Amino acid sequence: MNIILTGMPASGKSTVGVILAKVLGCDFVDTDLLIQRREKACLKDIIRAKGNDAFLDIEADVCKSLQTENTVIATGGSVIYRDEAMRHLKSLGVIVYLKVGTDALKSRLHDMKERGVALKEGQSLEDLIEERSCLYERYADITLDESDLGLEETVQLVRSSIMQLC
């Protein structure tokens, strides 16, 4: 079984994913790294050069190409904008939405552009969270609020939630 981690940038998908994979004895895949390898550029440069819509298409293509077993997959925060990518990920395993409150995200996200987070003109972080939250929740098999949790606590919460589901 695969475990697919979704959530906002800085929600801890990659960090939690690496540790969770070690704890469970699974492989680990970070789709942002797969995108960078495929495009031979970092995320912010891809978005700058090709635009946000093209980036979302690239991200969806990379996610749709995944064929893994017994893997923890950390997705990019914007993957939820492409239904076909999310349907494919859902077919691969359990989707876990790592939910983080606005204050916690603000303290974690020092430079959103460096992380490849593109805000529309006039859009705030709060607006982006509101826009994406319903999409994350739509696809999630498990939603976990990790706003007040440390890294180890989050890993254990994901692990125990997965074990309860199976």
C-alpha cells in the first residue's frame, strides 16, 4: 500500500514522508524532486519560465506517471488543482491531508516564492488556504490537523491513523 501526503507548502509532507517511510520500512518519493529532475530546473524557475498553468500540467503528468508499491509519496501543494492527477494518486493508495493552521503556516513559510507558491494578484495566504482546503479535503481519505504537533508527533499520528484504516 502507498501513503500519499498532501497539504499546503510547509505542511511537512517531505519531512514527515521521509521519516514515515523509515519507520514503516517503505520507499519514499517526493514529486517535487521528480518534477525538478524531469525539467532540469527548480520549481520556481519552471513557474517563472513556463507559467503556473504549464507547471500544474507538468506536475499532473509526473504524478499520473507514478507506479509504486509500498511507498510514501510527498506531493507538491498544488497537485490538487488537477483532478486527473488526484484520481490517479487515489488509485495508488491512501491520501493523507496534513492540515496546518494559518498561523503555523506563516511561521513556517518565510519566502513563499522560493518554495514555488504562486499567489494570484491580490490573493493572501489565507485566501490560498481557503481555496485549497476544500480540495485537499475532497480527495483525502484521512485529514490530520498537525498545527500544534511536532515532527515526531505528526509521524506517529499519520502512522496510527493509517493502521486504524487498514
